[in-house]
Amino acid sequence: MKATVLISCLSLLLVGVAPAQDSLNCREKGSWPFGPSYAVANDASRNLTFCGSGAAVYVLDVSNPAAPLKLSEAIRTRGVVQGLCCTSP
């Protein structure tokens, strides 16, 4: 009985070992970019506000502050947006 348990444990250890994988062969296929907002920047000359939301940035038209209009959510990052800076041309 002890030999059977020992052989079973050894076989599980051997099966669990996998060769190292090539990390350079990895590609990002997608992500869920939305999450908490840690960053906001305002461009008063163009009535735009940029809001970080997880790993995405919303661009809002705030010409009517009572009803902001979402212009874009196409800006994506690989990490959480923690700071934004806006400079007007």
C-alpha cells in the first residue's frame, strides 16, 4: 500500500513539471479596460474633459456641464491610468 501511494505521488510530481514557455511569443488579445477613475484633466479652451477609467480614457464634451457628452472611449493603455495632463495647442 505504501509503495502504491509513493509511486502515485512521484508520478503526479513528474506529470506536473512543464518545460518553460517562451514569453516573447505572447500577444495581448484584449482586456477589460474600465475600472476606477484615478485621473481627470480638463481643457477649458476646447470644453473637453479627459477621464481615466481603469485602463481607458474617456473624452467628454463639457460645453454643457449639466449634460456632458461622451466623444470617445477609444484610448486604451496597458495599465491603470493614474495621471493625465492636457495642454492646448
